[in-house]
Amino acid sequence: MSILQFRFAARLSRVPESFLDELFRVSADPAIISFAGGLPCTALIDTEGIARATNAVLEDDAGAALQYTTTDGYLPLREYIAQRYRARLGIAATADEIQIVNGSQQCLDLFAKIFLNPGDTVAMERPGYLGAIEAFSFYEPRISAVRLNDDGLDLTGFAHIISGEHPRFFYGIPNSQNPSGRTYSQDNRKAVAEILAPSDTIFYEDDAFGELFFDAKPRPPIKKYCPDQTVISGSFSKIIAPGMRIGWILAPRDIIQQFNIAKQAADLHSNFFCQKILHRYLTSCDIDARLRTITSVYQRKCRLMCELLDDLLPDLTHTHPEGGMFLMAELPPGLSSRRIFEEGIREHVAVLPGQPFYVDGGGNDTIRMNFSSPTEEQISEGLHRLTRVVRDLQ
Ligand SMILES: Cc1ncc(COP(=O)(O)O)c(C=O)c1O
């Protein structure tokens, strides 16, 4: 055994212990029905269409597609993204305000890297996205949290934090939030923008799920109400294929300039081959038709999960997502989500305990449930198993 004591950086002690390792270990068993993960539905990945696009890119100019490229990303892909923002959401986006990243998860790291000094305040929703908590923690900030209600941010709490704590940025997911599945109402978005306007806090709008509304209608982003103070991140993971690891950030040019420097230092550029494949794919298929297929499947699964929860576990309350991939449930008094997780594994059903989503503690009475990945049969069987677990613990 080595006697060397590795001298890891002190910042590592600020990063929350990941529960995900344990989760992956236990849910690797194929007998377990998992509502704990966060995968899009594998059966809805258009593998044939992506294979055709890949062949076309290789036939066109394989050498160029497999070379190094510039840090900002493939221009036609950035133009496609900008055009879609203009057409779908009425935002005046241009390709030079867009930077391609290695999945939108990378935006969280690079954005925190260019904005946070140790001890600075960053604010987010409560509950908040676990991947953001982990990414921000490496930069040793104080993380403040604002309660997320059914119609969006708690405005009193938000105003209090913006004026009193002066966060460098506020990170939020207005569309089908992870973990809760909640969507900010339009009034809430306007009020958030009004509160933000007199401050110099940036709103970081993570829009991983904005194309996954069950009614296929776009919701106006907060960026629409305060364009200069907002950045948006987006991703092809949930709508095309997460394994490609292609996402983007749309931000004012001054931010893009610094972001680009950080991106170059991190990895030079994102996978150019995949960027070209994606662009070929997006311009040769009917993306809106594909989205309608995905959202109608997710809507059915979500509805089934909600109905079964209401029928089988009426003393458990849950959110009512309008889109996305998750819902959150609150357990009846006296039940702990950790116990539900542990006993669930024995019954071969996995749910995700809520605690890791609460930066300031709490959440032990909540669980996050994913409906995009399991089949309808698995949702039905899994909820019957979960019902037995809850009843045995009551
Ligand atoms: C809210 C949110 N943001 C960002 C990500 C990261 O996704 P990707 O890096 O695949 O774009 C996820 C992944 O689940 C997410 O839920």
C-alpha cells in the first residue's frame, strides 16, 4: 500500500458527496425498475436518421469533420440555433452570441469559473438542480436558495436575495424544472425580470426542457423581458441524443468573449464531428414532428404516473408537470425518502431521495421521479411496488 498522502485541493472539501454513485450501483440490477435516473427515452432516439447524417458527413469531407476546429463551434450549427430562437421565441439571437459546449452541463462549470470568486454569493431555486450545485461548489461560493412554488419563484424571497445578498448570478430552470417538474407562469417571469432590472445580477436561464412541453407551445423566456441581463443554456441531449454531448450558451457578447477563453482552456472545442452530424441531421429531418412524437409519449407516461400516484398513494402529493421528464412527490408525514429508497431497492423499485437538491438541508420528505425513461408497463408495475414499500413503512 502506498504511504503517499495525496494533497488534494481544499476546494474539494466544499463539493457535496455524490449520492449518484450509490444510485448507479444499486440500480444497475436489471430487475430494478428505476424512477431515479434522468435519461431520455432510448427508444425515441432516431438512430437510423443519425446514422444517415453520419454517413453523409463522412462522404462530404471526412478529413475536415475529423480535424480540430475553432472554440466557438460550427458556424452553421450556431446559425441554426440562433434562427430557431428567433422563429420560436422571438428573441433577437445571432450566431456570434452562441458558443457550443460539451453538453449544457459544461456551461455550469465554465459560467461559474468566469463569474465566481471564493465566498461570492450565487443563488438558485429550492429545490435546485443537483448538477448545478455540484458544478458551482468547485468555485467555493455561498449558495443561497429561493423557494420554488407551483407558479414559479417565491417573489418575496427572490427580491430579498437580489437586493440583500447581491448574488453574481441567479441560476434557474423556468421550464419543467429538474427536479420538481414545475414551470414558471408568465406573470412570474415578468415579475422576476422586474425585480432583477435594478440590480447587476445575471439570470442564468437553463432551458434543458423548453422544447418538451406536452402542448408543444413555447413559453416566453425570462430573456425576453430582460435581454441584456440574461443568459440561456440549451441542449440537444433531451431532444436528439445525450451521448453526442452537444449543448450551447446564448449570452451577451461581452460574456461570450470571456466564456470562450475559459472553454478554450478547458477543452479547445466540443466534438466537431458530432456538431457536423447534428447540423446535418437537424437540417434533413422534420424536427418539429420528432418533438411532437417525443412530447406525446412523455405526456402519456407522465399522465399515467400521476394517475397511478393519485389512485394508489392518495396521501402523497405531487407536482403536475406541463412538460419535461420529472415530477416531485411529497411523502406523508413520518416517512423518510432515504428509507423509501432503501426499502424500494428490496422491492426492486428505485426513486431518488430529495435531499441532494436542497443546498440548505431539507427535502427528506420529497422524492424525484423520472417518467421519460421507464416504459408504461414499468411505470405501472413500479408504482405498485412503490405502494407496497410505502404501506409497509407506514
Ligand atoms: C436542468 C439540467 N441542466 C443541464 C443538464 C445537463 O444536460 P447536458 O449536459 O446533457 O446538456 C441536465 C441533465 O439532466 C439538466 O437536467
